[in-house]
Amino acid sequence: MQKVTKKKAKLGFKTWLVIWVAGLIGQLTWVIENSFFNTYVYDQVAPDSNIITWMVAISAIVSTASTFLMGTLSDRISKRRIFILLGYIFWGVSTIVFGLTQFSVAAIGVTGAAILVVIADAVMSFFGSMGNDCGLSTWTTDISTPENRGTLGTAISVQPMLATILGTVIFGAILGAFDGLTYTVDGVTYSLRYFMLFLIVGIVTIIVGVISYFLMKESPNVIPRRDQSYLKDLAKPFNFKMLKSNKLLLYILLVFMCFFISFNIYFPHILNYFIYGDMANTINWICDSLNMVGSQEMVAGALEAIALVLAVPLLLLAGRYHNKNKFLSIIYISIGMNLVGLLILFFGGLAGLEYGSAVAVLLIGMFFVGGGYMGLYQAIMVWLKNLFPTDMRSQFEGVRMLFYVCIPMFLGTLIGNFIIQYLGTEITLEYATGSLTGYAPNFWLFIVAFGVCLLTFIPLILATLEVKKNPPVYAQEELIENK
């Protein structure tokens, strides 16, 4: 017999272990896709931002579609563990397969290799969303309540930042460690450093998925919902009358969308900006000074990581306000910080700063940009979990992905690519198959991102007015105990 009681969900050691290990590894794998796939393109295929644009845009569409398709299925059967298991396994396998694309350049040319890169990235995105969004993210919502989601949300929102810090340094170190490893086929010598990076990350992702499956337990608070067909369930989140009736949820999703359109104008290109753009001379100067030839990715990642570490105390401080549902103040402050950081990065690049002064400006700018990004992401992720319909949590991860990933990545990267193609810095790089000329990202990305970020205030002001007009009530959820 089932007894329904109201109490705070308790999260045990194994639960926290899965949240931290599976969550962090998932975010590290996203770091690979969002940052190092893009440096891989410039390093192994061609200095062409068009490839990155198509890769990011199509993967955003595919990952969102995956979240809707797999999320609907997850809600119907009310199982998350199997999605984490299969998602993480194939996520790891597809990451390894992505690394094999570099060997296709000599055989099918740059265009053919670029197509393979886009397809491989899309496949990885499908399984990544299946495991991380439909599985892990929804599971964390299942096992929590509005009372403790601030604490849980802080832990989850720290993970992307922590993964960026660890990933940019560790992955850069792996690239540096395998810098001299090569492979010759048909007279063409390839560097294997990126392949080794993708191989290592892929294997770790697979192992973590398997271990998590056996450590985690399904929430007894979630029951299967099969009152209609799969197709009708799939169409349910696209009933935008539901969003229209929940204006606060709609406005918060629009804040998410506007902010991340701005974010995706520059972020997919940020490491290439460091390595090939305005910061290139400074990064090379640091490498030469530290006798770290071939470690540009590691140095660039370390600079980014230092700035983010400095912003961590702000994130932890903000987390205290989430359990009290004081989200709006944090969001306003976060957007303000982000705007200041973008201006600093723009004027630093416009001034042509190099070496020590360039490093100082970069650290300050990235501190404000990173702090703003982390603060907003943390606040909105926690808030949305409180606003999602309880019977459509996994499906509404798809709605979140539409506003947070699909639209921003598609529009943001298109805008960023346009800026690079017309205002970027012309560069020529040497490859195993010869030299190629293209364009590197530069400081113009930051001022365009600044302008787009200002649009965030429109839905944010509407959300503020809606909260004052109709204060949201977050009812304590009921947990089901099996007796």
C-alpha cells in the first residue's frame, strides 16, 4: 500500500556521488564539444568559422530534438537510469569516433572532412542530450523539492563552471602531453594529440555512465503517464497556450534565450580568439617564457580558468538566495556583470594590448563575463525547476533546450560567423596536406554580443512585473513512500 506524506527529500551519499560524478563528467564532455571541437577544426581541418557555425547550429537542433523525443519517452515510462546508461555509453563512443575524422582530410578534402565533422558532432549531441538532459537533469528534478532545489541547483550550476576550469586546463595539458605523437598514412603525417584527447574523454564518459546506472535509484515520486499516444505526448509541450497561460515561465525562458544568443556570438570561438586572434602573440609569449611550446590550448585555458575561479565566491554567495526564491535580483546583477565584462574585452582588443597588459585586461573581463554567466545560469536553472509542470519534467527539458540551446546556438553562431567572415583577422595555417588561409575571431565579437545582451532586459522587466502582479507560489511536493 502506498502512503503519501509531505517531507523534505533527503539526498544520500550515493545520490550526491552520482550528481557530482555523472554531472561533472557530462559537463566536461560538453566542454569538449563546445570548445575543443572548435579548436580541433582550426588545428586539424581548416581556419574556417563556417565549419564551426554549421557544427554548432546543427548540433543544437539535434540535441533539442533528442531531448523532446527521448524526454517524452522518459516521461511515459518514468525511467531515467536507462537513458543515462545508454546515453553516456554512446556519448563516449561518438566522442571517440569524432576524433577519427581528422584522417579523412587527405582522402576526401577539406569540404568532405567538414561534412563528416558536422555529422559526427550531431550524433554526439543526440546521445549527450539523451543521457545528460533526459536522464540526469530530469532525475535531479525528480529527487528534489522546491525546499532543497536551491542547494541542489547550486551544486548543479557550479558544475559547468568547474568543468570549464578543469576542462580547459586538463584537456590543454593532454594536448600538450601528446604534442609529439604522430601517425603517418599514405605519406601524410597526422598529429594524434586531439585524437588521444577525444579517446580518453570518451572512455571516461562510458565508464561513468555504467557506474552511475548501478549507483542511482529511480525516484518513487514519479509514476508512468500513458493516458494518450506517444505522438500526442510529444506534441504536448508545443502547445504554446500552456506557456501563454504561465507568463512567468515564458518570460524566464525568453531571458534565457536572449542572454545565450549573446553568449553564443563569442563563446564557441573564445579559445580560437586566444590562440589565433587578438591574444595570439600574448599566448605565444607566455608559452615561450614558460618553455611550453605546443601548449597554447593549455595556456589559453588556464587564463580562462583563473578568471572563473575568481568568480566562484560570487556564485556560492548567490546560491544562498535561491532557497528563498530571490531570483530576480541575482539575474539583474548577473546581466550587469556580463555587460561590463564584454565592454572590457572589447576595448582591450580595440586598444591592441599585448603581453602583460593584455593578460590583466583579459582576466578582469573574463571575471565579469564568467561571473555574470554563472550567476544567471544558476538562478534560472533553479527557478525553472520550480516552474516546470510536474508531469512533464523531461519533456520540458526539451522546451528549456529550445530556448537555451537550439535558438541561441543557431542565431548566435550565425551572427558570430558573420562578424568573423567580414571583420575577422586574416590568418594562414599549415596542415599536413598544405597551407590554408582563413579568418580568426577578434574583439568585434564582444561589442556585438554586448548589444544583443541588452535585449535581455525586455523579458526580464516583463518577468519582474509579472512577479509583482502574480507572486508565484511554490507548493511543497508530495513524496511517495513505499510501505
